Amino acid sequence: MATQIVMNSTGDSRHFFEQDDRNGLAEAEQRFKKLTCEGFTAATRTASGDLKLIRSFDPTTEETLFYPHLVGG
């Protein structure tokens, strides 16, 4: 089971989907596109535990983290 974790100002929300379920996979890809178009950054973990930015949906990724751009001032 794969997970998409969306960070926001109140914490996070988690969206789970089976990678072999066509409907779940389509929803996950749609969520990926929607969030990245809204300005969220998408990242995955490497084998060493580091974050790696990704620019397109990868259905084989076990965990994707979405975080909003930081706002400073």
C-alpha cells in the first residue's frame, strides 16, 4: 500500500492507495497533479532516508510527501 502525505498548517493528511488498483492509482495521480499545480513540492525518500524532489507522478513510489512552499517576511 502506498501513501501520499500532505503537510499543511494544521499537521498532515494521509491518503492510502493500492498500486495495483486502477481507480486508486488514478485518484493518486490526480491528487499529485492538483497539489503540485497548487504549489506544493513533492518528495520521496531515498534508500538512505534523504528526501528527493520529484516532478512527475511515479506509481511505484511507496511514500510521497507534499509540503507547501515556505512563506517568509
